[in-house]
Amino acid sequence: MRPSALTLALVLAATSVGCAGGLKLTPIKSTSGKPSNVAVYFRVEEGKDKPIGGLSAENFRIYEDDQLVSQHESKQTILNPEVAASHYTLLLVDMSGSISSDPEATKTLVEAATAFTERVQKDSKQKVAVYAFDGSENLTPIVPFSSGSSAQSGVQSLAAYKPKDPSTNLNGAVIAGLGMLEHALEKAEQPLKFGTLVVFSDGTDRAHRVSEADMLEAVKSSKYEVFAIGLGTELSEQQLKAIGKDGTARADKKDEVVKAFDDIAARIEGRTKSYYLLSYCSPARAGKHEVRIEAVVAGPDGKGEKRGSLRQQFDAAGFTHGCDPNTPPPFDIHKGDALAPKEKDDKAKPPKPAVKVEGGASLKVGATTGGGATTPPPPPKEQFTP
């Protein structure tokens, strides 16, 4: 399908309805094009931060100008989101002296990281990378971004990890991790790109290479989701939540680490599965129209229904027959999308300190990236290609 100059406008409104509890449909990106294709990428949630996954095309109803479009006529289908979106997760693990010098703690961490990587890759079909940090300036690549079993086997190398510096450069590692995530996603072929950083540590920053304020600002302004897993009590609940802006898990004891990792993996899995790429063939052949996509889900024990909808406008000028809803949508990330890069004036800001990544390159803390995120610019070539 050729990209059309007729693209869907930004969402004017997103509404949730239904007597048994409302669903929230959050639009991410939409597009339309000849012959009569319309595609919308969106998330479905219930209440606050409760993603809804596992829905099929039959769970959605499509209305054009408030008239129901039959599923037979529209040939509506849920496409594999991988044709349009990349979801990457970077796991950043603390291998400072307090962890690496304890064989039991290291063994448990390897088990937890292996299970985490397997679940996120298998169930949410993400690409996962693993990096380690200690007190040195550099992150150490353990596993490059991949979607196969090689990631799980690569995690085993953590068992033999020897820190270059036994201190803890937590602040610098978080900022560098955001930079590595940005760098990897820039290479992804799909137009829509989503990143998640998961940080595991058993203590606060001891190296003081980068200030806590700079690290927290980078996390706060990042367009990526950030989760934090804490071991022990050195990291306070407030500090843990400041790093893990999208969720946290704590293991008070070493034998609780595996569960903490699995809790975060489950949240990532649920969020990823709540994204849907709905594609259909519009019966319209001319003029401007409003499309409403409604999600309908059965309530508990099959009683009642939960509903939610979103509305958008599209122009059907030039539409004709011959539509195939299975055609990957030609999303334009530079038009009508909150994820598109935005210009931002940082000239008045004072220079920030730098942190190094594997390969010895300096990354400026506070460099602006697409979407208004504050993360480091891409590092140089590494020992592997993400």
C-alpha cells in the first residue's frame, strides 16, 4: 500500500464508557491510504495502569459517522504489532563488589536475570539486552539486543563477572543505559519504537561520578519506561520509586530476587500485550468522516460488559475497492504523532557532566533526543552490533 497524503489527524478525544467499568483506549499512531486502508495503533487499559491483553478483532467494533461497519465489509483484523513497532528492553544489573563477591547472590541474580529475559522475549516478543555496571565509568555489554535463546545463555556469563571497580556507579549507569536504549532503537526498522529500561541494584551510588539530580532528571524526562528492582534496604523506597518511575519491586532478602524480577517482567509483558494494531477497509469512497473504534470486553464471570472507545477523523478522498487489511500500514512518524521528534531549545542550559560507555566515548548528560527525552546521544561502535 502506497503512503497517502491523506493521514488521520491526531486524536481529538478518547472516551471510556460502559456500565460494568470503563476501558481506556489510548491512541499511539494512525494512518490511512489508498485503496481504502485505515490502521490504528493503540493501547487498551482498565482503570489505572491495568493493561488489557489477549483481545481479538471480534472484541472491537468500528463505526464510521456513528454507523456500525460490518466486520464482513471492513475485513477488520488485528495485525502483528511487530510489522509496525519495535519494543526493546534493556536490563541493567549491578555487579559491584557487594554482589560479585558473594557467590550465592551472584547465582541468584543469574537465575533471576535468565528467567526475566526468557519471559520478556517469549511472552511479549521483545528484544532484550543485558548490561552490567560496577564502579567504573563504563557499562559492560553482557548480551546484545536479541530475540532468541542466545540471550538466556549469554546471561550465564554474569556468574564469572569480575568488577573493574568494586564501587557503585548507579547514577552514571542509569544515564548510560538510557543512551544505549536510544542508540539501539535508532537502528530498528519499524517506524514506531518503544523502549524499557530495568535497573537492578543492591545499593545507592557510591562512585559519585554523576550527580543524583542529573540522573533523576534524565529518568524523569525520558520517553522510555523505567522500572527499578532493589535488593536490601540501602536504597530507600523513595529513591527506588524515583528511579523506577513506571514501577518498582523490592527483594528484602537474596532469595526474593527471582520473584522481584518476575514481578517486573510480568508488568512489561502485560503492557506490551495491551498494544493493538487494528486494520480495516473503509466503505467510504469520498469525503471526511469520523471513525470510532470501540472495545467490548465481557465482565467478570461473563456478566456485563466493559467498553471504551476512541474517535478520529480521516479523509476518504480517492478511496476505491481492492483493499487488503493485512497490508502493513505506512506510518509516518513525523506527522501527527506524539512520538515524533520535537525541537527543543537547550542553548541556555549549562553544560552537564559526561559519563562513559563501553568503548570510551563520552555521553553528555541532558542531551535532547526525539520526543523531548533527555538521554545521552548515541555512543560509538561497540564490540557487538545491537
